[in-house]
Amino acid sequence: MSDKTVKLLSTLKLQPVVPVLIIEDAKTAVPLARALVAGGLKAIEITLRTEAALEAVRLVAQEVEGAVVGAGTILNAAHYAAAVDAGSQFIVSPGTTQELLDVARQSDIPLLPGAATASEVMALREEGYKVLKFFPAEQAGGAAYLKALSSPLAGTLFCPTGGISLKNAMDYLSLPNVVCVGGSWVAPKELVSAGDWAGITKLASEASALKG
Ligand code: 3PG
């Protein structure tokens, strides 16, 4: 296993659930990340879907003790470079392109690339990837689908994301090929805009108590 894969796995194994964040206002990033860390969720993915995202990554990387911040929704080499420059410690993409594979190969910061079919998983295995994001998990076929990949594609581990909540997280976490799940449910928009950080810590605590 490469050093980068070891690093990625150790981050993903910090907790059963990686929060997937869409941050509209960079000022919320630090209190939000602190609330998640206080609830036991240290590895945090900030998606590059908003203007505030890179600043949010930068602030969390600099100011939140105990957080391991990554960047998600990375679609191209420019996103990758900007996210690494902002302090991302891991990179997540919903799918995979040759451009992403090329930039990831040259970077010290590991990529968790997205895949949703056996052929996509096989192509990434040929590139040396052992840990993938299964996306969009529920919509692509859910835990039963991922379970069906576990025998023919043994040796590949997944972080399923998309449509996962406290209710169905264990369906995935109980599978042998799942290392953690990702989800936005631990940071609902309403609680973030209300500044209800205690409410977010409570959701994070429930999520971090799930057994993988
Ligand atoms: C995403 O990329 O949007 C993540 O998969 C989060 O999905 P969710 O909002 O369904 O948890």
C-alpha cells in the first residue's frame, strides 16, 4: 500500500462518518468544524461548491485544532491545486477523469476518487487505488449494490456517500468493504444558519457513536 493510501485510510478511519459540508459563509466554517470535532468527527470534507469553500478550508486548517480538513467536489486539476494550497489534507471527487488522476499522481495529498460501477472500480484498481468513494450511494443501488461488489472486487474499500443518514448508515458500515460513510446530515443548513453549534455537536456525537 502506498504512503498516500495509508495516510488516506488513517484519516477515514478516524470516525465512522465524514461530514460533507456546503459552506455558504466562511465565517461559519470555524465554529461549525469545532462543533463537529467536539462531537468526535475530526475528518471533515468541505465541498468546492460555493465561493466561500476555499476560504473555509483555509480557516479550518489554520484554526481548528484536531480537525483534518479535506476538500470535496474536486472536478479538475485547478480545483485540486487550489484545495491543496488552501491546506486540504485529502481530496475527494464524485467521479474520476484522466486529468484528476494525473494531478493526483504528482501530489503528496491523497485523492479519494468516486466510482459507481464495477468497471469504474476496476479502472481505478488498475491505477493503484484501493480506497474509493462510492457515489451516489443510495441512488446507485445502496448497500445491497455495494455488498454485491465486495466479493468480485475484494480488496477495494469504499466510503459511500449520497443519501446516507443516521437511519441507513449502519447498512453500509456493517459491510466488509466499507471504511466509513460520508454525509451532510450532521450539518443541516438550518442549524448552521441559526448558529446552533450545540445541536451540531449532538448530531456529530450520534454519528461518531455508530460502529463500523
Ligand atoms: C454530496 O456529494 O452531496 C454528498 O454525497 C452528500 O450527500 P448527502 O447530502 O446526500 O449526504
